[in-house]
Amino acid sequence: MFSILESLRSALQSIRAHSFRSFLTSLGIIIGVASVIAVVSMVQGLSASISSQFKDMGANGLSIKSYTPFEEALQGKHNVLGLKDYETIIAHIDDISHVSPQFGPFGQFGTTVRHAGQSAFTQVRAVTSAYEKANQVFPATGRFISGSDDVSRRRVCFIGAKVLENLKLSGSPIGQFIEVGDEWFKIIGVGEERGETLGMSRDDYILIPFSVGMAIAGNDSRLDINISFTVNEIEQLEIVQGRLNSLLRNTHRLKPGQANDFKVETSQEMTETFNAIIAMMTMVLGGIVGVSLLVGGIGIMNIMLVSVTERTREIGICKALGAQRHHILLQFLLEATLLSVLGGLIGLVLGYALGFGASRMIPDFPDAVVPWWAVLMAFGFSSMVGIVFGIMPAAKAANLNPIDALRYE
């Protein structure tokens, strides 16, 4: 223990005596750790934000959409989920509520909306009154689309806060008319603000009654709709999901072993899929910026080799006074490890500051989050770099012949 403490004291003294050189030696580690922590903190902050948004969808929510395998898509095939599927689900699946079909009557990406000389491009979806609770979309002002709006085919719309901003609607928007595509609609409600996801606004949308959307689309038989609903008892979620799979496979006459031409997803599954993507992204980005840690390690090894050369006579004196090989090895190895760990500590603080600052500079980007494993990774990897790249200089110092070392000029 005394040997370790004495070696640690000697290493700290050497670092302090050459403070500027020590800083430059650790600079590669500082930059490497700071880069990794900055990237990880921003990605994890984004992950936490989107995960919370998925939770807002409700743990008992299910959504169904059409799915075309990549091989079939290359052949020009496009599977659809139609109104007959919606009617089949209503008729045969129990223990569900707020079943809402939806589709884009002006196309998948939306259309141009206009008001008083202002125009903007936004997503337009035709929905039923059940969409409100199935997708957790509630009005901040006004009201949501009602069943009577759908039955009467009223030209009314429910808009997101971003549309309100883009069209620069002055005064109360309720009761005002906007042009959606080539159709005029009366605003009956404005949704609560939900912020952004991956730089895209969740408030840039217009909802119209489903029957009105059908009239605009011309009752296209190849209409592709999405269906969302909630399961009454969350314990029945997997059972309902299994029944849906069986029902739609029978309806679509799919043979055993044939892939589904639809997807049934829960908010939990979407969260897990997103988390898997985030984890892969974190590994790739972390690996790319982590290359600088290896460069920093080579820098430490280079400076430590120079230090061994500079202190050759000192090593000879120590050995002449009785210092053993392991004493010299421990001293130089501790010095290399300390340089790396101190660089890792500075890089950790700097990386969090960079990640937090960058997230604040990007509009509506969630705050950076540094997970505990990232802190352990920073210290662990920087310590490993110090040990690995410090072994060669330490071994060179420990293997010096005391007589040759004393003769060194």
C-alpha cells in the first residue's frame, strides 16, 4: 500500500511539475470523451423526450396500417387496408372502443391551405369523432369534430396550433374559414400544443370529418386507411392483438406461412422499436467520435516515452538506491493512467456542457441527458486507454539497466 501511495504521490508531482505539457498530453482524451458525452447526451435526451410522447398515446392504444414487404414493393405491389377491414373489426372484435379510421384525402403528405393571402403546406387527415380519445388529441379552444359533423358532412375542420401560426390568423380562429386544397372549411377548434419530434412539428395538421374526406377522395375503392382504437382493459391487450391478427389474416385470405399485409402496433412496441434505433445510432455515433480516444492514447504513450528518456538518470538513481522493477513500472503506469483519467473527467464536464448548450441552441430540442452508463464509460474507457498505452513506456522504464541509466547523458 505504501508503494502505491508513494507512486501516486510521485506521479502527481510529475504531472504538476509539467502542468502545461500534461494538459496537452491529455487533450486528445479530453476531446474524445467530450465528443462521446456530447453526442450521447443529446441522443439520450431526444430518446427520453420521444419515449414520453409515445407514453402520452396511452398504454392501451393499438393502431393498424397496411404493410407491403420490400420484395413486393419492388414488384409494384401495394397492399391496402380498406373500409371493409374497418367494418369487420367493428363487427367482430369486442373489448375495444374509440375505433377511428383515418386517411389523407389530399394525399399522404397533405396539401396547401390558404387564408387572407397567407398560405402554408400541411398534413390533412379525415377522421371520425373517436380519433380524439384514440390519439389523445384535445382542443385548447373550440371543440373537436362530432358525430353529427360526420353524418351531416359539414365542411368543418379542427386545426393544430402550428397551422394557426403559419396562416397568421388574427383574433379568435373559431368560426373563420380557410381554404384547404380547393375546398373551404370552417374552423371549429384548435388543438393543444404538443411540441416537436425530430425537428418536425406535431401541431402542423388539419382534421376534417371522415365522410367529407370520402367525398373529396371520390370513394376510391383502393383507399388506404389507418385504424386506431383503445382496448378497454389493458390486460386484454395481447389477446385483442392476437384476435386482430387472426381476423385480418382470414379476411385477407393469407395462407399459413405467408407474411401479413398489415401491421398491428402498440405504443409500447413503437417505443421499443424507436429505442432500438436510438441504441444503434448511439453506438455508431459514439464509435465514430470514439476514434479520437485512440488518438489521445497514442499521444499519452508518445509523451510518456519522452518522459522515460528525460528521466533515465532518475530511474538509474532509484534503482541504485534499491527500487525494484515493479516500483518503477507502477510509478509510470500510474502517471499515464492519471493523465488519462483527469482528461476523462475534464472531457465529461466539457461534453455535458457542449451537449446541453447545443440542445438549447436548437429550437424546441429536448434537454441533454447524461445516463449513468455514459459516465462509467467515460472513466472506464479513459482509464483503460491510460493503462494500455502506458504499459510500453512503463515497461521500458522498469527494464532499464541501472548502470546504463546512470551513465545516460
